[in-house]
Amino acid sequence: MKKILSSSLLAFFMITAISSCKNEVKNESQTAGEQIEENVAEDLFFKLSLAQWSLNKPIFEGKMDPLDFAEKASEMGFEGIEYVSGLYNPWLEKAGNSPEAFQNLLDTLKNRSERYNVENVLIMVDGEGDLATPNDMARNQAVENHKKWVDAAEFLGAGAIRVNLFGSEKPEEWKTASIDGLKKLSEYAAGKNVNVVVENHGGLSSNAALLVEVIQGVNMENCGTLPDFGNFCLKREGGAQWEATCLEDYPKYQGVEEMMPYAKAVSAKSYEFNENGQETSIDYNRMLQIIKDSGYTGYIGVEFEGQNISAEEGILATKQLLTEEGKQLN
């Protein structure tokens, strides 16, 4: 009996020792993998976030729940996320568009971001009225409409909301109205420790020199720009705001360079890639050099809008391109 027990104990200790060694190897491997990820991040002068608009197609098609955004971004290796307010409209409508429904949405988004360990970077706000309209009453209402999103950003711990400045096609009229609307909203946001950033997003807002004049006119620390690599169309066929053929572009590299001194976020737009993984219409190395030269070290958001590959493929291709080109500039 003692002999059998001794043999059993010996076998037990051998199995335990082998198992322990395997676990040590596994833990060492995991640690090495984590270190590689950290080293990759250290090789970049910026951080990577995912703009939710990159996933607008699967969301609109019902293939993805917008509430799963944080999980999806985490799976693809992003540190931060950038929400799009309009992608939650159907969810809010189903819930009755009440203040309680809005708060439930924010609670869910905050819980998901914490669960999947991603930082809430900003909220891209659309459909809340025109902050640049020359109509005083409509402009003031737009300011009021945007305030709930400032509050939402504060609640989520996001540093900024992105707004649009459409308004008039007359430069001086547009500037005056834009400064007024933007300043009123920025004053409110300052009390919440939230930045208000303007994207080059069509019309006169895509004239970077004019947009900079507006930011200078507001002259507030929490009011700045969000340079987008691809939104520099000034005029479209038939006067359309979107979709139609662009008739006049603002020089994109010049535009990004002019906007960077006031940038509090950056959007890396992408459409198509060649066989070498380069974006076919935007020189990413040149764009990143402009960004680095400005001293910017914050988030760059991936915003894929291509048609020929899936949203996930486009997102990962853009992320890979930013990573490779970014490491070359260190």
C-alpha cells in the first residue's frame, strides 16, 4: 500500500511540476506579447482611436448594434473611440426620446467603454441645428440643442464634441455667425471641461484659412479644430452638400497644416488602398509629418469611408498604414 501511495505521490508531483512549467512558459509568452504591444504604442507619437462613422454601413444595415461599438473597437486594438450622435437616433426613438432614455443610453455606453477598457475620446454631433446660420433665433436654438451633448461628453469622460459650421455661403456673414454660435457653445462647454472642435466638413468650413479666422475670433482655450484628411470639398455639383461630384477642393495638405495649431483631435480619412497598403488619394506619410511638426501627440481617429472592401478590412488597413508610417517618423 505504501509503495502504491509513493508511486501515486511521485506521479502527482511530476504532473504538477510539468503543469507549473507550462504555466510559467505561457505567462512569459503573454508578458512578451503584451510588451510587444506596448513597444508598438511607444513607437508612435500619437494614439489611435476609432471613429464610429467607419462602421456606419453595418450599423445602418442592422448587422451591428451601435451599443457594441466599444467591444468592436477593443477587438481591433484601439485605445480610444469617437461616437457619432446620429447613429443612436433609431435606438433613442424606439426608447421614446425621453431624458430617461438618453441617460440610459449614456449609462450603457459608459459601462461598455469601461468593460472593454477603451477611452471615450469625443462625440461627433450632427442634426442638432446650424451653429453658423445667420438667423439669430435658429442659431441660438442650435446652441441649446448641442448642450445636451456637452453634458454627455462630460458624463462619458470624453474630452470634446465635434460640431459643424454650415451656414451661409457668404464668407463674412458665415464668419460672423460662426463665431457667435461657436463662442456661446464653447462658453457653456468650458464650465464642463469639454472642448468644442470644428471639422472641415463641407462648404466654407472646408476653407481652412477661414475656419482658422473663426477659431481666432472665438479666442477660447477650449475651442479648436478637428482636421480631417479628406473633407476639403468647397463646392459640389448642383449645390449639393454631400454625395454629388466635387467641383472645387481646398488644398488638403495646406488645409491640415493651417488647422493643426488649433487641433484638439485629428481624423484620418481613408477610401481605397493599393497593393502596397497605401491610401490611393492621400499621402499618409506627408500628413503625419505635418501633424508631428505641429507638436500634436493626441489621438488620431481612423475614419474609413471606402466602397470596395468591408468596413472592418478598411479600418484595419487604415490602422496598419498609420502605424507603419508613424513608426518611420520617430
